[in-house]
Amino acid sequence: MYLKQRQRAKDFLGFNDWWFIAIAVPLISVLMPVLFFSMNFRSGLHCFLYGPLEIMTFTLLFWVGNRQLTIYYRRKFPDVSELKKRLIRQYISIALFTLTMAFVMHKLDQQVQLFAAGGEEPDFWKKFLACLFVTAFISTIYETVFFINLWKRGIAANSELQRAHMESQLESLKNQVNPHFLFNSLNTLAGIIPEDPASAVVFVQKLSLVYRCILELRHRTVVPLQEELECLDNYLYLLNTRFGDNLVVEIFISKESRQKFVVPMALQMLVENAVKHNVASNRRPLRILITDLPEALVVSNPLQPKTSEENGTGMGLSNIDDRYKLVSGKRIRVEQTEEKFEVHIPLLTVENYEGSDRRR
């Protein structure tokens, strides 16, 4: 129970202050006669030694009483919006408590003549102002520590909120890959069935393999490029079933680049995007080239725009770009000329991202 109470007090004060009390109370007991009652240090120490019980007791009572008032008002007015209301009530209560304790201490001093050992007995108002000054100083320390901790918690909470928001955005973007792929695959299957039912059966089998790959990758932030290429091979089978020699995909990637990382399904979406928007026919075969640079993967194709483009979701390139931005802060780069369309996607290393699920 005692430990729980200490923990609750620490939550409202911002730090464990008992070590502070243990050091400060004896120090204040010695210094107050010197600082406020015109005594030299020797007289103040003599005064402290002459009546240690009273001085230590009153100093501790002042401190603990004001400490409890601070905890009470912070518990009653916890919101930052109530700060002004809390401080006004808290400091009025502290002043009244200090006035009461100073009066009791003064009456007791008149009986025991505590200050007689060190000099002339100070009057009540001088004692009260001295106690009020010390109390205000200590309260300021408590408030400063409290606001520093509040500021730190605010920064931590804001960072956590931003991280959660980014994770939510990333999860939403990753979830878009699944229906996007399914929509386009079903359109492809619908085109194959009337022409070659037997190939359609094989297509469905391959489609299941590709879909399994999507289910495995969609919950991951980044994947090794080598693993992404293995999934792309299955998808290219589906495209080759439909287009035959009308579509050629060439891949030239170094061994070093294959050990780096990309966002899941990026290559599939880029190939899919090229096929969707360009003619792939016997007279005009579509050639897609995938190569690597030191820090990027390049997917390029000649511009052979369809006269009547298929309806798309409009989210392919922006989806990849948004995922890269959230994961690593990097962006994809699109270059287009009259003859060629080219997309550069970053090749990530371990240092480029944090907290990603990297399964090798």
C-alpha cells in the first residue's frame, strides 16, 4: 500500500521527491535564520542545534503540507486547460496554510524562545514572509519539474500518435494491393476462358500461387528483392499465358541488389501498370526492362499507349510512392519522354527503415 501511494505521488509530482526532502529540510533549517533573521552562519547553526526538534519539525510540516496540497490540486485539475484555475487555488491554499503554520510556530517560539540563542526574537510577519518565500521557491521547483515532465510526455505522446497514424496509413495502403491485384487478375481470366479453357485451368492454378504469395507478403513492410522477383515470376506466367510473344519482360539485376529490399508487390504493380496502359500485340510487342542502379530499381517500357485505355483504379504508382514515403522517407521517380516511360523505385538497405518486419 505504501509503495502504491508513493507511486501515485510520483505520478502527480513528476519525480520521487523524498531524497530531495531529506537533503533540503536540514539545509533550510540551518540557512533560514542566516538568510532571513540577520544571523551569521555560526549563530544560525547554534540556533539549529539549540532547538533542532522544533525547527526540523516545522520545516518538515511546512513541506509535507504544501506537498499534499500540490498533489490534491493536480489530482483535482489534471487537464492543461485547467492550469490557471489550479494554480490560483493551489497558491491561495498554500499561502493560507503557510500563514497558519507560521502563526503556530510564532506562538510556540514565544514559549520556548528558540531564537534567543542566536539573536533577537523576530516578529510574526517577518517569520511569515520568510516561510512564504521559501515555500514559494520550493513550489516553483515542483512546478518546473512537473512542466518539464509534462512537456516530455507531450512530445512522447505526439511521436506515438504520429507513429500510429503512419502505421495506420501504411496498413491501409498495403491492404489496397490485394483487391487491386484481384480485380486485374479476374479481368485477365475473363479474357482467357472463352479462348482457351484448358489454359484457363492452369491459369487459375498459377493464380492461386500468386495469391498465396500476396497473402504472405501483404502484412510485411519490406521484402528482399530476391523474394519479390520469385513472386514476380509466377505473375509473369499469368501474363505470358495471355499475351505470349506479344509481351517480353527482361530482368537484369546484380547479385548485390538482390540482397536489398523493396516494398511488397511493387514490381508486380509496375509490370501490371505497363501492360494496362500500353499496346502489346504481334505488330507492336511490349518490351518491359527491369534493371538496377546502385540505389534504385528501374522498370522501363516503350510508350505504346492504347487508343482506348482500360478503366483502372488510379492507385498503382501513388500506392507504391506512398508506401516508400512512409517506410523510408524516400520517393519513387517517374521519367517520361515521347518514346519511353520509366519508373525508379528505391532499393532499401537495413539503415533506410526502422521497425520493419524483415523475414529472410
